[in-house]
Amino acid sequence: MPQLRDSRDTGARREHAGMEHARDFARIFGIETEYGVAVTGTAKPVDPGQVAMTMFRPVVSRSRSTNTYLVNGSRLYLDVGSHPEYATAEAVRPMDALAQDLAGEHVMRRLALEAQQRLREGRDGNARIHLFKNNVDSAGHSFGCHENYLLRRQVPLSAIEHELVPFLVTRQLFTGAGRFTADPAIPDGFEISQRAEFLDDAVSSSTTRSRPMVNTRDEPHADSDLFRRLHVIVGDSNRSQTATWMKMATTHLVLCVIEEAWLNGGVSDFAAMTLADPGQAIRDVSRDRTGTARIALADGTTVDALGIQRRYYDIVAAFIDRHADDMDGILPDHDRVMTLWIEALDAVEAGRWTDLAPWVDWAAKLRLIEAMRRREPTMADDRIRQIDLDYHDIVNGTVFDRLQTGGLMRTMLADARIAEAVNTPPADTRAALRGRFVRAALATDARWTCDWTHVTLTDPVRVEAELLDPFDPTPTDAYAAVLGALR
């Protein structure tokens, strides 16, 4: 791993959990996905919250709570507003995080199908549960897909606002999920991001009074002297495997550049892209799939989304030239990342956005709808929005599955790899310890709890182990004692 010099290093710091990664580019990745719930085919309207509780009935039976951890190290819970949520186990590579995210789809689909069967065994024989991996429901309520990146503590929050947010605002050119809307302010009723219209501030510790693009609440889930957890709220939920992977991979590379600069005593070259009004910028980018809408920068100049993305691309490319060998352990296919990134920008600039349809969600969705409109010019807006929702339905949807099985949507992981991730945590993070503990605990009648940094047996005896280093899958004596008490 590359070692970044930090003049503040002391002998005492080496005792911190994860100290060996305090100055390199290793990272922990994770994704939290909230799912929307709806039911059709019932004699009477069914409250989505009631359906969500029905889905979680076997979870409560097994774990005595709607907030639990699974044998693959992930977290499964009901969030505010009765949104089923799945948070992936810690991963050290974007590809592993993608596998865990797709495992979450599998887990959620199984719970929904089991709940659907229970509804059908009652009086609602035609009940259909719809579980949407998207960010906006039919009533206009928004819910999130949150990315988590372990970040070195030396990077200040000001750097996130000035150096990272411009990238997050404009990366929707290739990571946006796309959305059809009846909002008259949206040209031709389509925008490339689902979250853009619902975000207010660039960075904030609040998630109730406003929706920030990056949440700054300080919950590192690691040694707080060394690391912070970067909690990114701005992203869309992607169905495309490639888009999910690219979202994490490109953001990781941008963060590497920022960390290198700050660990060596200064801001990165990205600072020149600081936005004057991030909230207005993200809406302008979302409403313009040509990437040419002018965006005001803090220095009084203007640039378009493509110009910002190309500047980030050039700086990252120079960084990789310096550190290519060191990137291989985290992102061995960084050449593919850079190729897809520049191809996406070139396609948007040339007006060839349909070239992106095999891996960019908004382009796949728009290409499909435009083809249907050519066959049926009078297609109603309600029908278009129905197809939009179907694209994101992981239980009873057909649109996305047809694209994928028909070879019109690229895949990156085989079904066997995804099935493995359902039952197996990443072997090279502390998730391996958490998953092993959960599996052992479920095989007993013991009462237990765990979170990201602890595993605890509460009955018949109380014993606990701390797992502070997210990179370390090695059992400690305290962990061995917890597992020993389960036997």
C-alpha cells in the first residue's frame, strides 16, 4: 500500500485500531438501501407499514427485533416510515460491496415473497407486494440510498464541501437512476436523478430539518482518532450492477486524491471546482441530460457538468499514473473504471446517450420509454410512470429483468457470487467476525445483540467483545470468550 507522510505521526498513535491503514489508501465501503413498499390486488387498501411488519415477522421471530444483523455481517431493519432497509457488511473493495448490495436485494425479495404468500393464504388471493429499489414513491415521498466510505480524519469537513461535493453533484451523468415526473418545471418530464429535487444543503449533521448531500454526523464506527465515516446521501438507488460499482469506484478514487493532498499538508486541485450553490447545481444537472447547463462556481466563473467531470477525471488519471501499482489491491480493474468514465462523458457530450443504456440506469429507462412512445405516440403519462416504477420493483417487476436477461443490461457478478454473499460475509473485514457470531448465536437459545463495533451475549451470561478495527477479521481473546460462552 502507498504510505502517505503525516508529520503528526507519533509512537502513541501506532496503538490505535487500524493504525497500519492510517496513511494508505485502503478503504471500507458500504451501502444502505431503503426500499419502498406497495401492495396491489387486495380487496381493501393495505397500509405499507403493515406490509413491512408482515415482511419482518420471521425476522422478529428469529431475532426478537426488527433491527438485526445477518450471518453475512449485514444489518437488516425497519427504518422510519416503515421502509425496510438493508445495510451491507463492510467491504474493502467496491466489487465486494456490490456483491453485498445485491445480496440485500435477494434477502428483501425473499422476505417480500414470503409475506405475499401469507397475504394470499388469507382473503387476498391476488395480493402482490411491490418492493421498490428506488428513491421516490408515487406520492412524491423520497427515501434514500446512502453510501459509506471510511475516510482519514485529517480530511476536514470543509474539504468534503469544496472538493468532493462538485463531483457528487455531477456524477449523476452516469450514476443517475432517472425519473419521469409530472412536474411542469422539468423539461419533457424526465430528469436523470431521482434524489436531486429533494436535497437542500451540501453538508449538514441534520437529516430531519433538511436533506444534505453529505451527512456530517460523527459516527466513525472505527477509531475516531484516525478515521471518520463519510456518509453520502446524494446518490440514487441503482438497479444496474455496473452503475453501483462505478458509483463507489470513482468516488473512492476522488477521495484518494483528496486524502493524499491533506495528508501532505494542502488542499487538492479539486478545490477550484467549489460550487456557488450546490442545491441549485444538482437540480440543474439532473434536468439537463446533455451535461451542458452552466453551473456557477464559488469564484464567480461558470462551467458545465461535463467540464467539472472532465476536470475530476484528469486529476484522478494523473493520480493513478503515480500510484497504479498501489491501487491494484483495492481496485484491480481501475483501468476499466477510467475507460467507462471517459466513455460516459464522451457519449453525453456527443449526444449519444443511448450508448450508455447497457449500464446507466437513466439511459436504459429513457431508451425503453422512447421506443414505446414511437410505437404508441399517445401513451398516457400514468402508463409511463407505471413502467418507471416497475423498473425498480425487485419482487414483481418485469421491466429490468427483461433487459438483463435479454442482454440489454450488463451484469458484473454471476448469480453464484451473489448467492454466496447472502450467506457469507467478506472474509477480510470484521464482518467475518460479526457473521460468525450471528450464525453461532442463532443456533442457540441465547439472547444476544450486536452492532458495527460490538458483539454481545446478554443471557445466560453477559460477555462482550469490541471490534473497533473494520479491517481486521482476526478473532481477539475477548471475541473467543463470547463465542465460547455460546457453546
